[in-house]
Amino acid sequence: MSLWKVILATLVIFVAGLGTGMLLDQRLGTLRPSSVAPAPFPQRLDLMARMNRQLDLTPAQRESIEQIFRESRERIRKLRETVEPKVKDETRVVREHIRQVLTPAQIRKFDELMEQRSRLHGPEGNRKGWREKNRVPALPPADAKPSGP
């Protein structure tokens, strides 16, 4: 088989795969990210996408709902700022009480376990580290036309 036939066959397979992917993307109505943004509430992105597809939202409705979500996210952030110090204090108390029950060997293993958890969730022990590592695509612009069957 000549080199050109191999190149042509590879090109045909690539184009067929690309076309199939585009067709499925259009048929399934998946989101096309316009930018990457942190998503502390990925379920809201999912809800917004489903509402957009199933309720046939107008651009104005979609923008209003997105604004409602943004305002809610800000209110929740402020609530967390007030509660978070108390939660951290309680977590420290719980860890100290646990350490009092353990043997010295268990305390060493427990401290290692807590260190691993801290590395996973960030230095504050919260989910900030997780959020930074797991960015979710943002919704497409409000004026984007929903695709579907």
C-alpha cells in the first residue's frame, strides 16, 4: 500500500470522527464553554443547562435566572465567611478530643491522615483546593441559541 493511501485513509477517518462528534454535539445539545470559571455549585450549571433546554428560555429569562444564581452565590459566600471561623474552631476541638482517645502510635497515624486531608482540601482544610483543581466550564452566552432536536 502506498504512503498516500495510508495518509488519505487516516484523513478520512479523522474527518469522519470530527463530523460524528459535531453531529452528536449538535443533537445532544451539550454546552459549548465560552470561558472557564470556578463552579462552587456545579449542580446550578446543570440545572441552568436543563432549564435552558427543557423550558425553552428566552435570552432575557436566561439572563434573569443567571443573575439570580449570581446574587445567591454572593449571599452564600457572605454566610460562609461568618460561619467558617466557628467551623474551624469546632474542627480543632474535635481533633483534640480524638487525639486524647488514641495511643501515641495512633496519634502519629492520625496526624498523618489529617496532613493528607489538608493537602487534598487546601491549607485551610476546606474545599478551596478542590475548587481550584476542578474548574467547570461556564455556561454559553445568554444570546446563544439552544441546540436540540
